[in-house]
Amino acid sequence: MDTVDVLVVGAGLAGLRTATLLAQQGHDVLLAERRPGLAGAIRTTGIFVRRTLDDFPLPAECLGPPIRRVVLYPPGLGGPVTLVSERDEYRVGDMAPIYVKAAAAAADVGVRIMLGTRYNGRQGQIHTLVGRTGTSRVRARFVVGADGARSRVARDLGLDRNRHLLIGAEEVYEIPGGEEPPTFHCVLDPSLAPGYLAWVVNDGRHAHVGTAGYANRFPDGLRRALERFASAAPGLEGVQRPDGSDAIERRGGPIPVGGLLRRISCADGVLVGDAAGAVSPLTAGGLDPCLRLSELAADVLDEALRSGRKDALTHFDGAALRSRFRGRLAMRWGLDRVRTPAVAAAALALLRTTLGQAAARRVLFGDRSFPTTP
Ligand SMILES: Cc1cc2nc3c(=O)[nH]c(=O)nc-3n(C[C@H](O)[C@H](O)[C@H](O)COP(=O)(O)OP(=O)(O)OC[C@H]3O[C@@H](n4cnc5c(N)ncnc54)[C@H](O)[C@@H]3O)c2cc1C
């Protein structure tokens, strides 16, 4: 049986980051990912906010042009509100090469990566992995659940699990550069995106057309909502949607919006990224939180491995960090209540006021990222 210091389950950005940091600190790390390759089955639009771009080494050649302009629309798309920042706010990542490069960097520092390998349970320190060649067992001192919003590791460790989830879906295709500056279009319409927003990101290279909301509140299902939205989405004037489905990449998945979970560690391991609920409850952005929480996780695991004291993991306390989410949770509560077109139109009207615009600018351009201290 293989024996390692840490088994990381899931090679999204959270798992890759945690595994890399631990291996850099000299620990023996095995990373198991059920997808056969990291360039497929992508579950994110890949919008990186300014603070992430400032603080993390993302490969510049994999980032789209900077976006400064956000346009917010009511149902029916009439009378949108445009907000323009004085600085670059977002860039959309080309996610397939970003994951592949992050995996190569992890392997370079010694992480052993097993693709096409599903974590399938644990008994004490013995973890079961099911791969192409059958079932194997790995003894690990600690396990990291980086296995996404519906984490099996969280369940097996008896930790908290995400209960408040949106589901999202989008289509992505290449576009020729147009006249419009790179723009993020957001539509507040509960029939298309119940409890959230429908979006178009047009950065002059790719169009991302998507929607997300509560699964049980889409009037005719998520897929149909996306079709309806895509047929009349804003921000794509003059853009020809490709005919053949080969030219359109489809992405989708659950998004936890209940805020960081309280119990994200125990003596045997920790949760990071979506598994820990590390997503902004309001914007549903999870890329910055998953990178920041992974750094905290790697620090406490390093301490536990070096000192041999499992109680070092109690410092990885979701309840303490969660208190910093109060404002965002309150705004999520408000967004949940936008249930009719009339309420959505009224909310948009507020954004035409000075106060409303200031609030929107704080959310969209505010540099508020994931809190890393309670
Ligand atoms: C449609 C959509 C659009 C989004 N857009 C944005 C955005 O633009 N900007 C932003 O900041 N956030 C966005 N988010 C949220 C963001 O993508 C996530 O918060 C972030 O990617 C989470 O990373 P992660 O590593 O925790 O999880 P994931 O990227 O989901 O990785 C989890 C990995 O674990 C693997 N796995 C699961 N179970 C097992 C198992 N049993 N064994 C082995 N492997 C397993 C999965 O295959 C997956 O690779 C979006 C989410 C969705 C659904």
C-alpha cells in the first residue's frame, strides 16, 4: 500500500494550489482527480477579479483582455445601467491551459497526480481510490477535500456540507474582436436566473453566455432558461453564434452560496474551495476564495505534519472566518427575494440612484475578496 503525508482529492484550482504548496514545503503529496484530463469538463466561467490577478501567479498568456465595463439590465433589457471602472477589474481565464499548467507546476515540485482516479471512501487513514486499473488503497496522515460543492470527503470526515446551492450553466465560443470594449453584461431577471443573474462576458476573444439560479425555481428548467437567454442575449450585436455544436463549449455545475461552512477541519483533514463553501454568497465568485483558503489550509497542514500534532488543524476554523461574510450573506438574502420581474425592475431602478450606484460599485469594483483572518 502506498503511504503519503497528504492525499488531496480533486484537481480544481483549490486542490492544485494546496497540493503544490504542501509539496513545496517538502511533504509527500498524492493528488487524485476523477476527470481523465484537466482540460475537459470545466465548471467555471473563469472570471478572475483584480485582487486575484495581483496576488497569484496566473499565466498571463492564458488571460483575456482586461475588463472595466459592467452593464446591468432589468427584465426585457430596457434602460440598462452602465458602470465603468477607472482601472482594470476582471480578466477571463482560458481555463483549460490554466489547469494544465497548474498541474505541471504541481508535478514539478513533486506532487504525484493520478488522473481518472476517484476517491471512494476511507477507513481511518486508509483511503480507497478507484482508477482505470482498478481499486487501490492509500494510507495518508491527512486528507484534503478539494472535491467541489458536493464533497464526498466532507461527508466521510463528518464535516459540514453545502446545502444552499445554485446551479449554473454557460456556453462559450470564440468571437472576432468587435467595436465594443470588453464588457461584462448582467441581467437581473428571475425567470431566466432565479436568485442570481444571467450573464454575457464579451472580452473581444470569447463570448460566455450563461445563467444560474435555484434549481427548483427555473420556470422551465436550467437548460431551457439558457436557451431562451442565449437566443436574445445582450452584448453580442453583430456576433454570429456558431452553428455546429463542436464550436460551442458547454460548462455547468453547482455553486455553493450559503457562505463558508463552519466545520471545515477535524483531526484527519480539511476542506478547501467549494467543498468548504468558500464562495462569495453574493457574487458567486469562488476562484479568489479557493486560492486564499488553500494557502491557509497548507499552512495548518504544514504545522500539523511538522509538529506531529493533529490539533494544529483546529486553527482552520470556518466559523471564525464566516463571521466576516455577514454583509454578503445579507445581500444574498436580498437577491433571493427578487422573485418577480417587477421587483427586479425596481431593484435595477435603485441602481440609477447615486446611493445605488455607489453600492453597486463597491460590490463590483470593491477589492473585497475572501477574508483570511477572522
Ligand atoms: C457555471 C459556473 C461559472 C462560474 N464562474 C465563476 C467565475 O467566473 N469566477 C469565479 O470566481 N467563480 C466562478 N464560479 C465558481 C468557481 O468556479 C468555483 O468556486 C471554483 O472553481 C472552485 O474550485 P474548486 O477547486 O474548489 O472546485 P472544482 O473546480 O469544482 O474542482 C473539484 C474537483 O474535484 C474533482 N472531484 C470531485 N469528486 C471527486 C472524487 N470523488 N474523486 C476525485 N476527484 C473528485 C472534480 O472532478 C473537480 O475537478 C463558477 C461556477 C460555475 C458552476
